[in-house]
Amino acid sequence: MVLIFLSWLYIIFTTVNLGFLTDKLLKTNIKDFVVLSVFGLFSVTILAGTWAIFDRINWGFHAFLLLLNTLIFFRYKTDIVGIYKNLYTSLQQLQASLKILLGIITVLIIAQCSAAPYVIDNETYYIQTIKWLNQYGLVKGLGNLHLFLAQTSAWHITQSAFSFSFLYKNFNDLSGFCLLLGNLFAINKLNSYFTNNNKMYLVLGLLPIANLFMFQFISAPSPDTPVYVLSFIIIFYFSEYYKNTTIESFTTLSLLVVFCIFIKTTSVSIILLPIIILVKHYSYLILKIWKIAVVSVLVLALFLIKNTIVSGHPFFPIMSDAFHTEYAIPSGIIDLHNTQAKTYSYLVSDGNYQSMSVTHLFIRWLTLPKLNGLLNKLAILLIVICPVLIYRFCNKKTFWMLYFAMCLQMAVLFWTSPQYRFFFNFLLFFSLFIVAIVFHKKQNTIITLLFISTFITAFVLINPVDPNKFSNKKFVIPLSRFNVANIVFPHSNTKFNTGFILRKQGNLEYYSPVENPALKYLGDGPLPCVNYDAIEYNRTQFGIVPQLRSADLKDGFYPVFVKPD
């Protein structure tokens, strides 16, 4: 916990400095500490992503970042110190109960981040993705070694910048820092609600209720966490400036949306919000949006370059014959991945999926057991009842627009991969919207509800429950329990302690786990690491094996076609 806290102090220093510079360059006139810090995370992501094209994200990058930090701080010292003073003032203005709540949540978040990671994707590719970035940067054809490595998220680039791998190997907690920012933002909005009675402020202020759910993702760099947090900040700026927008607020909203989509493309429907404002205020905005337009184009270019390097496909996992590289992941493997992504959401085989009608697929999706089915039913329930509730209790265009965005997100995902975590941002918002309707103007009840949910979160942190009781998928990883041994030093980045054996396939020598505690498990194995079973599966099913492009791992991998068994 102590080391995580100290690393977060440096992250705050860095993100505030770079966030201030971003604010100054784009002239957004941001005063909110949380938004400035998010701007800083965005800037670090762009810098690190660009750096990774040419070199590893290691001590050299941090030397550059430290120099940049120093120059910014001493050039704008008075303004930056003012940001911290404003933060202190805003904390002082919180009601006593909210100060206590924020303090408890902060300690719990750091405690959860110091515990063993829970997310299964952390073991299959998060750790390895960040390890490649730290040791080699973006590597050509890396997805040929393991397809999941081609899914490199912008959030993994951000985490690689703040993993400080050249100093210590167990920092893996940037999602926790992001959740802390989200809670700070929410509690400030809740404090404002107690004076302005604005229901939108109450909905956003209830975000800490969701900590019980999101805590299980923050000890690993899951891209879902920043998407959920950013979505709430985006919704605030959309609702606050829908009627009377400014170029500053529109630029802020657009940058947050660009960052959100860059982190996870499945959140693409949220782009509808700045588009709505642009259409509504077209004559005022159109000649003033060139800065954010340039930033958006640069981010898109970085996204395409990243995808092209690691997969050979600019729009991975979408393939195109118009662009081809000699190290591109073969279409057969990508097709299988895309098919599995669809069938996984319905828990059916490919054969059954192909034979089922849209109606049967919908019924199957809706009647999945345990947590998946419960949240799917909740999503449909919200789609049905929210129009009535919006009309009855909060008949404003902003809520209708957000409702339409949720429906669009659901429709898009139903045809691709309708997993609840991909639409949980809207699911959470409208669930809290209902809670806000019930407890509107009941301040003591709201505070009590937040404390109860926080104490339940603390209880689960100390006494984790069996996830198999709530999910229809069999979990091989138990929920994380806080251990006093992690008060100073956090748990290692992996939950398992398996060994690795050196194997060879052609000119490729790789490390494979001795045991396979989870499907496609890679863990924290030395590079290059890939599961022997995965190599054999691609060889026997597709007649494809990965090979080194040269003797240097930095030059990457390419697929070689061999005779399948």
C-alpha cells in the first residue's frame, strides 16, 4: 500500500503538470482537478504511444518525462500550485460525512490495488502486453505469437508508462488510481447536489455505490474501469453544456470522448454526445473546433499505426484486403477469434450460433444464468421503464439523448459481442438514475446508503466471496483478499506462481507455463511467452506457426504456413 501511495503521488504530479499544459494548449480553461488529471493521463498515453513506435517505454522515456515535468512545473509554478490549492479548498468544502467517506474509499482502493489481481485477462495478456511495451515497445506482428497481444489497449500503454518497471516490478494499479479520480469527482458532485438539488449531480454523485462491482477490476489494468469513470465525466459535461455550450466545454467533452474510445473501441456510441452538441450549436462551433479536430486525427493515426504494428491490420480485429503486411495475422485465426467473441456472449457453440434465429439468440442471451443473465435482464428492463421514468420525473432532452445513446450501444453490441461489461457504463448510469429518483431530497438516506455500500465493499475485500455463485462461467481465480503482508509492498502482478519451460518451434524459442491454471494462460512469464497448447492448436488446425522475423525480438514475428496434422 505504501509503495502504491508513493507512486500515485508522482502520477498526480505528472498528470497535473501535463494536464495543465494540455489545458493551456487547447484553451479549455479547466478548473476541475479530476479533469485536469485525466487530461494528463491522455497526454501521457499519446507521448508513450508515440515513443513505443520507436523504442521501449523504460527509463529513457521516464528521463524524458521527468525533464518535461520539471520544465512545465517551474515555468508555470504559480498556476500549478494554484491547482493544488483549489483541490484543498474543494476538499475543505465537503460535508464532514463526505470527507470521512472519501478517506475510507481512498484507503480501500489502495488496499484493493495492493492485493492479488483478479481479472482473468490480466493473466492471459495484460501482464504480457505491458511487459512487451516496457522491454521492446510496439513489436511488429506480436499478435502472431498470441492473438490477444494484438488487442493492446491505449490503457495498457498508459499503464506501461506508470509501471516503473526499471525500478520495481509489481506496479499494476493505474485502474485503481482512475477509480479514485472517479470517486473524487462523484463526491464533489454529490456535495454540490446538497445545495442545488440538481438530479444529474445526484446520479453522478452515487457512483461510489458501484465500487463493490468495480473493485474487482482495479488490481489489474482493465480498460473497462477508465471507460466507466470517463463515461460519467462525459455525461456531466454533456448535460451541463447541452443548452449553452462554449468552445471550451465542447473541446473538453470531445477530448474525453476521444480518450474513452481510444482506450476501448466498444465504447464508440458515446461519440454521439459531442456530435449532438455540434449539430445543435453548429454555426457557433464549426469554425472553432479545428484544435480538437487536429487532436482527433492524430489520435486516430496513432490508433491505426499501433494496430498495424502489432497485428498487421489497421482496424484490427476487422480485416481489409486493401492493406497488407508480410507479418499480418492470418485471416483464419482472426475469424476464429471474432466468432468466439460472439458465441462466448451467448455461451453456445459456433454451430448452434449459426443455426439460431435472432429471436432465439435474444432469448438465450436474456436467460443466461446468474450475474450475466441478471444484468442482461436489467439492461432490457431499463430500456423499457426509463422512458416512463424520464418523462415522469426528469423530462429533459439530455436524459432522452443519453437514453438513445444507451439503446444505440445495446443495438451495436447485440450484433457483435453483447457482454454486459461493454455496456455497463450506461447500465450503471440509468440504474443510479432510478436510485436518484427514489432518494431525491433525502440527504441522510443518501449518505447512509453510500456508507453501507462502502462497508460491504470493505467486507468483501477482507472476506471475498466465491464468484462461481454469481456467474455462469466457471472461475478458476478466486476473488482477491487483502493481506497485511501487502501493507508496504503490493502483491505480484500475477495471482499464480507457476514455472515456465523453454520450448522451441522452428527459429522461435519461447517460454510456456508448466501448468495451465487458466485457458490461454501466460502470466508473468519471461519474453517471449506463449502457451504451448496455443502454438499446437494453430499448427494443427490452421497449419500456422509464429516465427521470428530476425534474431532480434524487437523485429517481431510473422506467420509461417506448415502442413497441418
